[in-house]
Amino acid sequence: MSAEKKMGLISSVKDEYGLAPALRVLDLPRATWYYNEKQKIPYEEKYAHIRPILEDVLREHPSYGIPRITPELRERCGRRINHKVIQELLHLWDLSMIRKAKKPRPSGIRRVILAAGNKANLVKGMAHIEPFAVSYTDFTEIRYANGYRKAYLMPIIGHACKMAYGWALGESADSVLAIEAWNMSKKTFKRLGITCEGMIMHHDQDSVYTGHMWTGQLLLKDKVRLSYALDGARDNTAMESFNGRFKQESNSLFLDAGDMEELRLVISRQMKYYNTKRRHSSLGYVSPMAYIKSMSWDGKEQK
């Protein structure tokens, strides 16, 4: 394979997999890559021929974002164009005015969040939180297959007991994955004699957590109280802490997993270890399961 073809392949995958791994796989010296990069003609000149096509796409579909512009442009040009390139061209050619469209009206739940203001975060300011009264969740990215592939994990954890009630793993951070994690959590609640009615579920304002599937299931069917972070990760530190620690302690195992099924088995084992074996300083150096067993089923610690 010629160096030119290698450069083209590396350009198409480096944003997703990283430059160093791509260079290593195609056996292209780093010096060659950077030399050719320096010889590149400017973006505007290199892609001048697609400007009228891009402008046509934007006029026909003014509400499209990068994810939708990309396949449309690729189809019309008959060639693969990286989404990063399109993003850069929109900026260089100042095409934002063409794309401007009326913002969609906020969904019902988003209007409620806006109207509630600071009160949308039900957890902040709580002086005392009863066992099993508050749970947290969020999506986190997991890298596996030596870092070349990624998946999304959504755990649901308890505030006081630290237990991971349920989790789900998939290729997309979507509503289907979220409901899968919630259904696993409900099985755990039933096994432990915990009721989810009245429980507070705290998370960010991701479209999944404000969407009909999530709010309809938890809020309307299961009578869960939904709480929304108002300052991103800073308002969901318990979940950020769990995700960071879980990934750090299991990172090498994730990287060794060759495919999604292997990764799922690894996460299943690590979640079981976390719940039944790992000692937590905040629980008096016992595991979440041991902590729950030390309590009576009415939610009060045994004397």
C-alpha cells in the first residue's frame, strides 16, 4: 500500500481510534505523517469543490446538525468526508446563518425543569437521606479491545448503601439502554424488599432522562421522583465518583475484552465484586450487600 493511501486511511480513523494506534497498525513513521501534514493545502482550497453542495444541503435542511449533514454530503459527493472536516468547513466559510432555524419548543418535562429552577434538583440541600431514598445514574464511556472500540455503560447506584442496583451496556447511550438498566434495578429492589415508589432518581438533563420513555416509565408508571442536575457533573458527584473509580479499577480488564460479549462478562463480574466483596470506607469497610444485610427491612439500622 502506498504512503498516500496509508495517509488517507489514517486521516479517516485517527479521530475515532487515535493517531498513534493508526500509525502503528499501518506501519507508517510518525515523521512521514507530520511531513505530509505540513505539505497539505489549506482546507478551503482542498474542499472548495464541495462548498456549493454543502450550501445546497444546508438550504434544504436548515435544522440539520453535523450527524445528519455528514451522510447527506457523503451521498451527494460520492465520497467519504469526515465529520470533523465538515465542522471545520462550516466555521471557515461562516455558513452558520444558512443553518439557523427556529429552535424547537422545549418538551413538557424540560418546561417543568425550567419552571422549577433550583427546585428541579431534589437532592441538593437535603439534610438527611434515608436508606434507599435516593439513587443516581449517568452514562459513561468504556473503552475496550485495546482501546480501539467503545461502549456505553449506565449503572444505577444507591446513595446510602452504595450498591449498584442495576446496569446496562450497549453501543449507544439511548433510552432503550436506560430502561434496561432500570428493569435490572427493579429486580434487585424486589429481591431486597425495597420499594421504588417515592424514590428519588437523580441524573443530568440528557435527552434520554427528559424523554418520554424514561419519564413515562419511572415518573408515571413506577411513581419515582425525578431529580435533575442543574450544573452538569458538578451536581452529580456521587455518580461521577462511582464511574471514575469503577473504570479505573477495571480498566485493564476492559482493554483485554475482545468484543462486546466479553466486555459484558467482565462488567458483570466486576459489578458483582463491587456489590458483594469490595469494602467501602463510607460503609465502615464492609461491602454494599453486607451493609444492607445489617439493616432491618424497614430501612432502619438494627441496634
